[in-house]
Amino acid sequence: TAQKRVALTAASLPTSTPTYRSIAWIDLADFLASDHTNWNKYDLNNYICLDFAVDLVENSRKQNIQAWIVGVDFTNGETGHAFVAFETSDRGIIYVEPQGDNTYSNVTVGNPLCDDWGKYECMGVIKSLKYYLQCDHKHYCTEYTP
């Protein structure tokens, strides 16, 4: 019997659901040390905090590491900020500033956003938090509930 061949295009293939590996804190630290998103240059008109976060999330997913973007607004009306969250097997959710690879521990509404290392000045008191599964460089985002 003759077999019929069908050409499969990207549009006809089912979309696979990514499988992320569980990582420990040390694995996250190793990933951050090898990732160079923080080497990118901040440019108020072209490459801002959300762009750093987009790139770090994309790079982590290439390594099968789950990450999502966190957006915060501040009570004083200052411009909000974006950074990245990673789930670790031994320390829970770790919040990472993709511009410097430093971390935030106390990311809660009503608390100031201050890095754990005291390297940067606190940004303001968190008014609201939003989580995004993914965003693009046009700043279109898909909300996420971790």
C-alpha cells in the first residue's frame, strides 16, 4: 500500500509545554554567573529594566530554568520597576535584579524595595506587585500567578 506523506509546518505541529528542571540556590548562582544580561547597557529610550528582565527570563528558559517577571509600582508615584523571580528547591522564590544579579528578599506590598547586599539605594515602598509569565521587547506581557 502507498503511504501518503504530509509536510508538517511549524503551524501544524502541536505546541509543547516546556518542562523546567528544579534548581537549587547554587545552580541559580552558577547560571547568573554565566549569564551576561547584566552586561547590557541601560538606555532610558531603548533598553530599560523590563528589557533586562525579558532577556534574563529568555536566557533562563533556554537552560530549562523556570523564571518569571515581577513588576512593582511604588507608593510615592515614582516609575515602577521590573526584575525576575526564580523558584529554587532549597530556598523558595529568589528575586533577582537582572541589571546587577543582586537579590531582593522582602518583596511584599508595604515594604521598601532594597537589595540584599546594600549595593544600591532602596527604590521606594512597594504599592503593588504583578507577575508576568513572559513579556517581549515591545513590553507586551502575559500575567502569571505563581
